[in-house]
Amino acid sequence: INSAFGVIVSVGEGNKPDVSETLAPFKKKAVASFEEGVNLYEKGDLKGSEAAFRKAIELQPNFAKAYIGLGNALYDQGKISEAMAQYKKAISLEPKYPAAHYYLAIALHTQGKITEAIAEYTETIRLEPTNAAGYNGLGKALENQGKISLNIKKQLVSIPNMYRLITT
């Protein structure tokens, strides 16, 4: 499980991806390889999950979630630049998928590319305004720049329900 900055996140949405809806357009063998990748990843078998995600991509080259899974497996092996390439590929396939932007933001943040990370965290939040992990990452990145109080207050004021959630 990708646990950068203390935030535990999964390669799927929630703990397990909803195969019936989110993966329906993909070939059955690609979906099976993706599910194998998720299962191996959750068991901590990063090399095995990497191979399974690569197989899913080989079978279905436009499978954005498989690129994210591969990116997470690579990231957790310390292969940050390779992971970033996978997240960017996922974004090129599904530009409005918040998880791809979020994981890219984490990788950029890890490499000290704070301005770029802030842009990706902001895009994550724009696409999914209730994404608490996106706010957490954005806050940490802004803190690195010494801008946390002013910018976070501006963000939270623009999304009152999130502000109530955070302050209660």
C-alpha cells in the first residue's frame, strides 16, 4: 500500500476496485491481471504486482488504473521517476481521474518538486473537492513553502463543507 506522507491509499478506489463498473470496458484477461496486481500489492509482493500490472497494460494499453497500480508498485520500490512516468501515462489516458493526479503529486513532492506537486494536489481537489488526502498533501506541500496558513484558509473557505469536516 502506497503510504507516502503517512496517508494509506490503495491502487483501487476504496479497498477493492469495483470491477463491474470501472473495469467493464476492458478485456477479461487484462482485468484478471489487474486484480492479481492489486492482490499481490496488498500482500506486499511489489515485484509480483509490478509484473501483473505490466501484463494488464500489455493486454489493454489504454488501462489507466493499471498504470496507476504499476506506478504505485514502482514508487514503493523506490523507483520514483519510473512511477511518475506511469502516473503521467494514466493522466494522458484519463485526465479527469483524481487518483492519477494525486499519486503524481506525491511522487513530485517526494522529489522536492513542490511547485509541481502543489499544481497536481490542486488538480486532485478540483476534480474531487472532498478528497481529504489531496488536502492533506496540499497542506504539507504548502507548509514546505511556508505558505500553509494563508493558502489553506483560502482553499477551505472556498469549500465550506470540507472546512466543517476538518474543524469538527
